[in-house]
Amino acid sequence: MDIAGFSKNYVVRKLQHDDIPVIYNLCSKNKMYYDYCPPYVTEQSIESDMKAVPFGKNISDKFYVGYYDGDKLIAVLDLIRKYPSPQTAYIGFFMVDADLQKQGIGSDIIAQLSAVLVNDGFSTIQLAWVDGNPQAEAFWIKNGFAKFGDVCELEKYSVIRAKKTL
């Protein structure tokens, strides 16, 4: 999978340990997300997320990438390929800089990513959002995702599973 092709409008590259302060700056401005999905972001939690993969997957299946407008990080995406099935891509995390939200940037990124995934043989994208987060729910439904299955109860919150057929 060629991450450079994830966007026609932005430079996309794998995020590294040295990028953690910039990622933290982007994430820390999105207070609503962490109100629904605690705990609040830290540089340590970002470092942990950069390495986290679901059971049965390895780091080669993970794409923790940044979208850049020039040298400014505008969005972060965590994508796992072939999870939970071979034709499915899983978005574990997606966040657009809070100052740039509600401008269509996130929807454009997801639309272009969807096209790339189709070309790479994927038929579905899955993800989950925190139950009760109106911003997340509205964004994902607007971008063609539909709820499926039961609400999943986690330790600190519940999540709604959703998928989009490509």
C-alpha cells in the first residue's frame, strides 16, 4: 500500500517518534474528543498508539500517518489493513486539526482514502466511535458509515461499531 497516494491534496507520510510533539499539539486542541474518549492525550499515549496493533496483526499492517499541508500537520490517521478480515481496512483513529474542522478536509481525506482502498482490493472500512459523541457520529455517518452490531462496552466508555462498503 502506497501511503503517498492516500491524498491528492496533501503530503502523507508515516509518523515517527520525532513527530510526537507535533501530533500532541494537533490532538490536544480537540478537547471534545477526549471528553468522550478519556483519558486526555499525552505524548506517552501517542507513543503507545503508534505501536498498538490488534491481536493477530503485526506492525507491518499498521499505517500511522500524518497529512501535511506544506510543513503543517493537519490530520492523523491510524489504519490497519486486512482487519478484521482480509478485505477490510480498519480506522483506529482519525483526527483533523481542530482549527480546520468543518471545512470538508476530513471528508475529502476519507473519500480519497476510500478510493485508494478500493484500488488495493479492499471492500469495506470499519471503525468505531464513542457512544454519545455527536461530532464523531455526524462525521462518520455523513461519510457513508453505518452502525452495525451491538454497542461495545469498554472500561471507560461504550463504542458504536460502523462500517462502509466500498
